[in-house]
Amino acid sequence: MAAAAGTFRSSGGGGTRVTGATGGTYVLQPADAGRTINVVVTRSGYSGNVTSAPTATVIGIAEDAAVTWTAAAAGSPTTTSITFTFSRNPGAIAASDFTITSGTGSATREVVSGSGLTRTLAVSNVSAGTVSVSVNRAGVASGSQTVTLAAAASAPSSIEMVRVEGGTFQMGSCPSGLGSGLGDPVRSVTVSVFYIGRFPVTQGQWFDVMGTQPSYFTGNNSWGIASGVTPEFNWRDLPVEQVSWFDAVEFANELSRRAGRTPAYTITGTGNNRTVTWNRGANGYRLPTEAEWEFATRGGNQSQDFQFSGGNVAGNVAWTWENSGERTHPVGTRTANELGLHDMSGNVWEWVYDWHGPYPSTAQTNPAGAPSGSFRVLRGGSWSGSAGDARSADRSFDFFGTPGDWWNFLGFRLVRP
């Protein structure tokens, strides 16, 4: 509400009197609801300053009603989220602003995504039945609503895999003449046949198997912006991140058990003091060795000797700092390599099995890295690094990647025999 100059006065008792300047604006307050506002204008007259009180425009003010909302279970055939639809945009909202109260069913809140009028709250540990949900936020209607949840189904027992025929390649070389970036010698390496995931493990796959949502990126945020980033992605299609090397091998074992396969790892201890032993005769899922990973990223026996996985132009095959918008992207949205593998370059760095150590100078068959160390190898580059990190030959440095590290640019993919 504005006037040329003057005093804004609310009638009907009380109110606020504000002396304005030319073009001044009085911001209506909730206390003004139901009152009329009289405007007194002081202006320069014909013979000096003259004060007049012209008939003011009468403005009725109605206080904004609270934002209302409805909730409904989402996901088919089982509940994976609860969708909230608001009457007006509630602004930035976090998972902690929602409450789920058990009834005949129960669920654990995880992460919220979406923007505008629709927000989606991912849920885990779902038990079939009814729950009460509420939104605890200023300006949003209080009270609760009842939502009926469908029982969680069995998590998937497999992920899409691609067969990689065994072969021999020059590990550490690349057509640009650049090696691994660490001065490691190029040598001949032979690997046996194996299967590798077509994509990195996604947030949806992790959620379905482990029942948690550890990742930083939710589909509508970036490294610098908390929410409202467009285009909005389905969080389930994003690569899982903020998972440690220990987390990755635990996931591999759990997926193996669900698939009726023998887990590849024996894990003892807790936290960052865990000891992991690879049972090489097992048929379960596991992390690739560094040699398997590099052979696959180069395209295996079909390799065209590209600098990056699938081409010589990083932007066509990889999400890196130069084109990512400071966020991860749904897997499979860049060009695949010769084997049909996506995101081997960029999006998230990928854990491999090996301890970090210098390459030997002699030929090897099925190497598995240094016998011990402090850091596990990371390969492939990520949304947060330069295109150079995404080269097929590039390795993480030997001061980064302790098995307990977790960052929003670290993920993984799996292999099996």
C-alpha cells in the first residue's frame, strides 16, 4: 500500500501510525486485519504548504490463512514415500519439519525432495498400516492426517550387469600421452572374464537394500543451493554418495545374500576398525579391482583407446565441474562407452577394492593392488572435479580415500564373477 506522502492510520482502535515520504509504502501487519486504513496526505498547495485530508480509499485487509496441505502414500506396489501437496508454496522445508507417528503401521522419515506446492518425503523401515503425519512449520496448518502405508517388498536381489570378456591391456596409458597422473609405470595387465554394473549403484538401489538414505543430493539441490534447483531429478536415479568403502562392501554382501549368492567379503569389527577379507572363490557381488575397473572403463576388448570412458570429449560422456552445475545427475544420462557402461567417467568417484600403492613395472594377471595400505583407490572423477580427473587412466592421490571416508562425490559400482 503506498501514497505520495503522509500518514497511514488504522481506524477501529489501536493500529499503527507511520509518517511516510514521497512514494512511501506501509507494509500491512497481521494486527491490521479487519480494520480500515485511512490515508492523510500532506502536499504543497497553491499558496504554501497546505494540509488536507481527502477522502481516503477504504481497504479491507484479510489476514492470510495458514497454508493447508494433504498427504498421500506414494510408490507402487509398496510405500517408498509420502507426498504432501500444499495450498501455497511453503518455502524451504526439511525432513525434520515432518513428523510421522505410528498407528497400526510405522515408517522412518529420510529425506525430502521437490519444490513449489508438492514435496515428497522418502520413508524407510515401512510396516504396513496407518500412520499420522503432520507438518511442524510456521505458517502451515497444524493438525495431522492419516496415511495408509503398504508393506515394504523384498529389496531387489540383482542389478543390471554387463559381461566383460577377459583380455590384456596397457594399464596406466592414455592416448594423450598422460598416464595415471602419479608417475606410475605403464605395464601389461591381463584380467579374466567378469560382470560389471552398467551404472553406479543408485540411491534407489541403496535405499531398497539398506533402508537408509545417506546421500547429500536429493534431486533439487546443489552444492551451493539448498533447494529449488531445476531441473528437478528423481532422487532414486541419482548415484548414491556419502558412502564409505566399508559401506560399499557391506552393501555388496547384503545384495549377495538377497540374491542367494555367497558373500564375497568376511567382515569383522565395527566402525572404522573393521577388517575385510576377500573370499576370492565366492560368487557374490563385490567391488571391482582397479585393473578390472580400468579395463572396463576403456571398453574392454572393444576399446577405441579414448581418453575418457566412451569418447575424447569429456562433456559428452561425463558430468564434471565444467558441466554438472555442482550436483550429481541421474545415471545413464551421458554417452555410454564401447561396452554400454555409463558414468565410468564423472558423476561420482568410484571406490575399487585395491589399497593404494605404486604400480609394479612388470606384467600382471588379475592384480588386486598393494597388500596393505592406508588409502583405498578411487577412480573416474566426479561432478566436483575437473575433466582431467575423469580420464580413464587417472587415479586418486595416495593421501585421499581412507576406507572410512565419505563425501558427496564418492560412490561405487559392483562386479561379480
